[in-house]
Amino acid sequence: MVRRHWWCTALSRRLQSLQQRPYPVSYAMRQTLGNKLEEIEHLKIIRKINSTHASPVVVVKKKNGFNRACVDYKRLNKLTVFDPPPVITPVDAFLGTENDRSFSKIDLSKGYWWIPVRQEVNPKAEIVTMDLHSEFHRMPFGIMNLIATLAKLWRCW
């Protein structure tokens, strides 16, 4: 039986407004950013809205030359109460594996999108670009306590 997990976060101070201006992006980059956000909207990770809360999206060039859309959650993370992740040490992870012959690894690429966002938390997970204002329905990357939430989820499975 799999238990349902939701992403939720506690704030140290009352959330007034996280409304921020979108970061300027070149016209060519706006097209790429728009396509990427349209793709994740199609996957039902985000949806378009109008609201008073938002964190800006920044485009970062990866080592392979492709662009990555990242959300600047610095202001939200300053207000968030830290939840230390229950992470095991490498020594603990390999304890008792001296006689094992095969190992496997799991690629958690976009694993944070597996976890839905609670309805009351949605305003904290909103993003803004020059062309779009959206909110996440799945746990967004870049928010404090992401690793703790994923670790808790994996421990339940």
C-alpha cells in the first residue's frame, strides 16, 4: 500500500506577498522559456493563474549548452522553516553490502514532480515570467525542504 504524500511547508513569518517582477529575458530566450513552460503545463505540473504571489523564473545555461528554466525562490526560502532531511551517511548505506554482487541506481530526474502540492500551499509555489503567471500543482524544484520531503516519501515505500 502506498501512502499519499503532499508537499507542504511551514513559514517562520506570515506570508504578506511574494509578488516579484519577472526577470528580463532576451526575445529568443523568451521563446525557449515559453516552450518549456508550455511543456510542463501540458504535463499538468503547472497551470496559468492570476495572483498576488509569485517568484521570478531565470534561465540558466547548462554545461551541455542547453538552457534550463529555474525559479528564484530565495525570498520564499528565507521565510521557510528548515526541516532537516533524514539522510543516511554513505557508510550506513553500504553497511552489510560486502557480499552483494550487483547494485542498481535510481535516476530521480524530476522526482519532485511526483509529489502533489497541497491546495493551501499553491500560492507559495507560484512563478512569473514576462509572458506567464502560473502555479505549481506538483512539488517545484528549488524550494527549501525538497530533499527532506523526497527522503520521507522514499522511506515510506
